[in-house]
Amino acid sequence: MPGGGGGALKSLKPKIQSVDIQAAAGWGIAAAAGAIWVVQPFDWIKKTFIDKPAAEEN
């Protein structure tokens, strides 16, 4: 029976849905937030983005 198993393989092929993409994005954000919480680079963030660089004196 050639072609008899084609339907079974077709039904096993996963379909990516927008809900799956949203869930993956949500877990990615949660993982990034967790990593930042564990590391807590607040001093670096403050020095890099918030504090103004000191004027160089000659």
C-alpha cells in the first residue's frame, strides 16, 4: 500500500499557533526578569544610564 502511511505522518506534524508564540514570549520575559533579579546589577544600571558622567577637570 504505497502512500498509506502519509496521512499518519501528516497528522503528527505540529502546527505553531499564536498562543504558543505568546506563551514562549511570556516565558522569555519571565526568565529575563528572573535573571536580572538574581544578578541585580543596579549599581551598573545606575552608573550607565541614570548618573550623568562627571565633567573631566584639567
